[in-house]
Amino acid sequence: MFFLNLFIRLAPRRLLGTIIFFATISLGFADTIVEHHDPIESDASLSLAKVIDLTLEKYPDISWLNALEEEAVALAQRGNSWTAGASQAGLRFQEATSGTLHYIDAQIQVPLWNLGQRDAEQTTAAMAENSAKSQTVAVKLRVSGLVRTALWDMALVSISYEQAKAELMLTEQLQIKVQRRVELGDLPRADLLLAQSEALQKRSVLTLAEAELMHARKRYSSITQMTKIPAEYLEKLVDIVKIQQSHPALVAVNGLIERKQAELKAVKLIGSGQSNVAVGINSDRFTTDSRSNQTDSFNVGVNVPFGGAATLAPHVAAVNVEVNKLLAEREQLFRTLEQAHHEAEHNLEVNRVELGIANELKQVAEEHLKMIQSSFSAGEIDLMDLLRIQSRTQQAVLNARQLAVMLQRDIALYNQAVGVTP
């Protein structure tokens, strides 16, 4: 990674400028071969971070994230309540068979928190709120990955498209030269047919490259719900030796685990159920019967449940299953993140070396092509050799341009793998 950082710091501004040029080129062209056209515009006022934020606002998961926040608020309301449930009011009327003796009972019943239960419910609410926030950060990282990939996919296919256009233009120019030499009797007509065939093949390649560009644009607009891209989205490499526990994906799953563990504790504290306090008034004043004492009485009662362990056990077991499932998912996630980190680091190292080789091959191929073109003009070689060397040179140029963009793309994907958002 040290050498990669050194390479990036020493990379000439001209190279980075070229990368940005090819990443944003041909975004608004109208001279397409196929009538289908998906326009994308470059916007200098947009940053990569802004695009991600705008995408997150319209991302399908936003309704789920809002629901998580609403759930945390609801749990907090329950934990802050002074009673363990809904209170009940009761009214009972009793009349003797004579019809002259009446009794009225009024009662209010209030469920009480078990010892430590209210604190456990408040802890659950706090963990739910933390989990909702960490889920938002994790979803934002996932959206960042989608946007990053879509942008750099467009950059790569844009290079292929521009290269295909340039190759077609060069082949058509060569066809014109061959036609003139055929008319002058300098070349056989078979060479003209060969040049025409080469031009048609290049047009077919351009058609396919144009289709891939339209597909890449559609993927970007489908993800972001936008038709604009930032004018510049190069990223600086954030060199992290190993996956940190602060990785948003790990923080999110840890938040879920902490929430479920708090919920498990709260469930256990339910015990056999809620104790209830009942306060009531009994009156027989509403009668003219001589047997009535004409008095009011006040009564207090307490109901304490017991023996409900067997009933609660399945609920406790169900929550415990969820906790252990999340623990297993966290372990698997950590392994997946470590693998992704290793692959991202390795891709950077490989592409750095490949780019150096590709640039050398490009330089050699371009010099060779100049020599071959001079030889063809002098009649020293035939058209078949020229087309073969020209095709090899064009491929070398394309490889060098693609690897330059791939290196910058891999920097963005490395940052994604270690959990860094723009």
C-alpha cells in the first residue's frame, strides 16, 4: 500500500485530468447510431457526497429507516410510562331481589412494573434508537457503493465508446485512401473490399459500445433517480490496514445485537406477568331499605401473578434465537468484509503494475504504427499487415486508458470496502 500511495501522490496532474475527461466525456452527444438515447449531464455544482445524499433521500429503504425511528420513539414512550400497561376502570351494580336494596362498586386497577423491568424497557428503547441511527449509516454506505460503481462503470464504457468512435473514423479515413489508390491502380480492388469490411466491423463495435454506454447510464439514473453526475469524483485513498469495528456494517449489526440483548433482559423481567393494584369504593347509600347501613367503604387489593415461567419460556427462547442468529451473522459479515478488503487491496496493487506496463506498450505500439503507416504509403507492406498492426495499437491505447480509470475506480472501491463514505 505504501508504494500505491506513493504512486498516486506522484501521479501527474495531466493523467488525472485525462481520467476525469474520459469519465465525463460524451455525456450529451446526439449523433448516436441507434435512436434510443439516455441523456446524462455533467454538473460542476454536484459533488459525489451530494449525489449520495440525494440518492439516499429517494432510496427504497428510507421508509424502513423512518419506521425504525418511529419504533424507537414508541419504545421510549412505553419505557417512560409510570405504569406497566393500560389501567382499567370497573363499575358494578348489585340489586337485591326486593328491589329496594342497591350496592354500587367502583374500582380502578393499575398494572405495576416488576423490579428492574422499567429500566430494562428504557434501555431497550435507547438501544433501538442507536440501532436505527447505525442502520441509516449502513444503508448510506451501501448506497455509496451503488453510486460509486455506477459512476465508474459509465467512465469505463465511455472510454470504450470514444475509442470505438476514433477507430471508426480512422478506418473510414484509411478506406478513402485505399479507394484513391485503387482508382489510380496502385492497389488491387481486393484491398478496397478489405478496407470496407474493416470499416463495417468498426461500425458494429461502435454500435455495441454505444448500447453498453446507454445501459450504464440507465443503471446510474435508476439508482440515483437523477440524470446528472458530478463533474469530478476522484477519491483519495484511505489506507486502512485491517477492517475496523467502526465499519458501518459492523456497527449496524452490533446495534441490532445490543438491542436484542436488551429486549431479552426486558422479556425475562416480565416473569409471571404484571402485578396489579386495585383501588375501589363500595356504597349502599342509594337505597331506602332498612337493612342498609347507608355507608361508603374504601378497599385496596393487590394481585400478584405466579407460576408463569412455562408460559414465558417460549418468548424468551424466541428472542434468544434472534440474538444468536445475529451473532452468527456478525461473524460471517466480518469474514466477508475482510475478504473484500483483501481483494480491493490486491486489485489496487495489480492495476498499478498493469497500468505501468500498459503505458509502455501503448508507447511502443504507437511508434510501431507510425513506421508501418509510412511503409504502407511507400508500398513496402500490404493492407492486411497495416490493419493488423493498427488493431494492435488501438487495443494498446484502449487498455492504457481503461487501466488508468480502473485504478481510480479501485481506489473508490477500496474506500467502500473499508467503510468510508465520501
